[in-house]
Amino acid sequence: MTATHTMHATAPTVQLHLAFELGWSQWVLAFTVGHGQAPRLRTIRARDEEALKAEIAKAKLRFGLPADAPVVSCYEAGRDGFWLHRYLTAQGISNLIVDSSSIEVNRRKRRAKTDRIDAGKLLCLLVRYHNGEKKVWSVVRVPTVAEEDQRQLGRELLALKDEQTQHVNRIKALLASQGLDVKVDEKFPERLAAFRLWDQTTLGEDRQQQLQREFARWQFVHRQILDLEAQRRQCIRRAETPAVKQVRSLLELRGIGLNGAWLLVRELFGWRTIRNRRELAALVGLTPMPYQSGDSACEQGISKAGNRRLRRLLVELAWGWLRWQPSSALSRWYAARFGSGRRARKVGIVAVARKLLVALWRYLDRGEVPEGALLCDWRDKVDPSRKKVAAVAAEA
């Protein structure tokens, strides 16, 4: 006796695919329903939500889809940020934000490139992605509105410090052209009139006025930096959010200061779910990039993808870790592996940065203190005067 099995095939859901090519003045929209279908290309005014809704409705009508047919879309990460993703999601559209550097491109030296061609290419990749090719590109993890907002203080501080350095460099360049080398601080205007050139003459009046204007800009930026740093210290002292508790935990490690702890938590540990150390290193571009073809094999260094702010910070923290945690297992490994040779030390510090990042993640996630690391009180870093008062009281 034989049994007959009946297979019931379900028809795949037909959905509208939409790719955005975003510009400042106009957007190019590309629509299709799948492979083999010529894309429908339309141009609308940038940020025109009503025109976007109308074009989606027209595209459904053009491809014979019902009005309630699902829509999937994508656009490249860039200046427009995440607001469009949140708007599309609120409209019931499943959207992806794509890492631009992960999109495959033609390797010819000269190739046609227009917004319409780019939109069509992005549309083809979107269809492939939804057909199962998940590695066709890298999808950006979208933070919540609150998580995105919490990153701004640290990023503004970094931008202001870079701007302050630019003002200092301009002042020093103006004086270096006259054979002078001075320190730029709050007392700079008082010393300006006393500067003497090689022949004991004073600086020209126009140059002195230029230096005073440049110093006024430096002073304005410096005041903003002090205000933001005070706001950050107050937040670390008083707030009881999970992110601030992570900042305090990192501050208990010698060699990790306010800037490092704040950025690591706000940019990475405070809102991302990390599965393993390889994913963690990839987020900041510290993964190795081997190249092998036939008998040729070499290392191309690190990928330098991901968050560039954290990558720069981690290299700085790695040097600080070697100084303030010399007895830790990581510092001893570095001394044994890269102790000799200036070139080797510069290469090895990147390896220390990667290992340190993994160690800090395990410290916050599992409570594993890095082997041989020394701890301290986080309050001493938030309020340096507290440590001085304690030292004076101990001497008394």
C-alpha cells in the first residue's frame, strides 16, 4: 500500500522594490517588482513626502499591484542620516540603510555614472538581497532617536577640540613666519605687545590685530569646550542610567579617562548588541585584511571601516594603557612581542588597540577585569580636586 503526499505550493508575495538615490535638491526613485523587470525611474524634489507617496501609488498601479501591496526600500548611508528611514518605517515600508563602501562597483577605470544608473544598480542589489543574498552588501544598524541624541555631546567635543587646534596652529604659523615661538593660552594677549622680532622691533599693527582676532576665536571655542566638559562631568556624577553606569565602570580602570570612557559607551557599548569579538573589531575597522592570489600573499593592514572616531581613540588608549598599566598581561605581551624597533612598536600598537577593545567589552559585558589591570575610584577622575583633598587630609 502506497501513500500519496500532496504538496501545496504557496505563491510568493509580490512586493514593490524601491531604491533611493538621494541628492540635496532632488531624489531619483527606482521601482521594480523583481528580476527581469525594467526599472521605473522617477525624479522628485528632495524631501517632498507627498510626491514620494504619489510616486509609490503610481508605481503600484503601473506594475499591477494592489494598493496595500508591501513595499521594501533602501538608500545609502550619508548626509540625510536616519530621518528618512524612520519616516518610511512609520509609513509601513520596510527600509534598509546600506553602507556605501560595501556596494560592488564596476572596476573599469572609466565607466558611466549618473544618479539614474546608481539608482538602478542599487535596485538590482535590493532585489538580490531580498531573494536571499544577504552578503550582497552591509546593512547599517539604525539607532533610536534617544541613542542618536546621546552621541552628540561627545562628537561635538571632538569637533571643537579639532577646531581649537586649528586656531592654535594658525596663531603659531603667523608668529613662526616672524621667527617667534610662543605658547597659546589665556595670557596670550598680555604677552602679545611684548613680542620682539630679531631686530628688537614690535610686530606690525595689522598682524597684531589679526592675532587678536584669531585668539578671540580660540577663546570662544575654548569656553565652549569647558562648558561641555563640565556638563559631561555633572552627568557622570548624578545620572543613574545604564550607559552612565558603564562609563563609571570603565573609569575604574587606570589608563581610561573621561573622553575614552564616554565615547566608548555612547558610540558603541551603550546601544549595540555585540555577538563576538570579530564583530566588535569590525565595527571600528580593526580587522586584518589579507590578500592572496596564486603564490602572492600579503597583509594589507586593517580595514579602517566602521567608526573612525573610535578607531583613533582606541589607538590613543592603547598608548595610555602601556603607560598606566605596565604590569597588565596586555602590556607585557606587547613588550615581549614588539619591544624592539620603532616600526614594530607602531605596528604592534594597533594589535594592542584591538585586544584592548575586546578586553573592555568583556569587562563590561561579563565583569572580567583585564588580567593584571589596576583599578581606581572613578570619582577621582570626574573630580580631580577630590583626590588632592584626600591626599592633604592624609598628610595632616
